[in-house]
Amino acid sequence: MTLLRTVDPAVEPVTLVEMKRHLRLSHDSEDELLSGLIRAAREDVERTTGVAMIDQAWRLVLDRWPNSGCVLLARHPVREILSVTVYGSEGEAAVLDPDIYLADTLSRPARLHFAQCPEPLRIANGIEIDFSAGFGEAGTDVPDLLKRAVTLLAAHWYEFRTAFGPGDQPVSYPAGYDRMLSSYRERRL
């Protein structure tokens, strides 16, 4: 099972203006650094929590169907199932009719239920499930706690940027960061 992002978010959940206001910066000389830190912090929050903050597209690639007939999509919130494709032994693609599966996008993780799973003929990577995930198209759609976690982490990395070399980054996480993300982490039993 492989999960790949196929379309990156168009914007970041925290704008450069919001970040500079938080840091009380009025100059533009470090805008490129701050933009990179915002992007890196968003990626860290998304990786830690399993959420997609801003709308983006993903592809789940499977070798075979789970025995249960239920495929779990490891990004939240899933907005739409774009396509389910099964590949033949010669690489020919067959897009499955949405009527043969049920998409449960409200659960976490989102699930696709198949009554009958058409077998892929390709031995490896014979099934591709394309879906979109995210809270919305703009930072205003993202829950405030997640935005604050991005801001807190980017500010922390900004403050400690010269204390350690680039190879040592990230040096640490700020106090309270884990607690901010705890309600968004996927629970495992």
C-alpha cells in the first residue's frame, strides 16, 4: 500500500502576513524563509495528524484488495472519491463504476466498501484509488487549532534557526505543540 499526493495544496493555511504579524516582523528580508517554514510546518502537522488541511488530491495504490472488502483511506477529511482504477496484465486500465462501491467519507479513516472486488491482473500496484481531501480551498476553512499549531511550529523554527546548523534542523518542537494536535491524531486500538 502506497499513498501519494498527486496535487499539492494551492495555498498554505497560514499566510505570510499572519505569520509576520505573529512574529511582530515588519521587514520583508526573510519572507522566503518564513514561507518555507510555513510550508514545512504544515507538512509536519499533516504528517503527524493524518489530515489534509487545504484541498489536495491523493492516490492510494494497492497490490490487492483487503480481505474484508473495505479499503481505508488514510487522509482526513476525504471530500470526494475521484476514481477507482484496476489494471490488467498488459497495463490496460479499467475505471470502476461508482455504483459498485460505497464511500463512507464521514468516518475517520474514510472507507470504501466493495460488495465484489474485481481482481486486478497486474501483480504489483494493480489498484489505484484517487480521492480529494481537505477542509477547503482557503486557510479560513481550516480549524483554528491546526492553524495555530502551524503558526507555533513555524515561529519556533524561526526563532531557533541560527542556534543550530541546517543539518540539525528541526532541533525541537515547541511546548504545547503535541497537546494542540492530540485531538486530531488518529487513535489506534
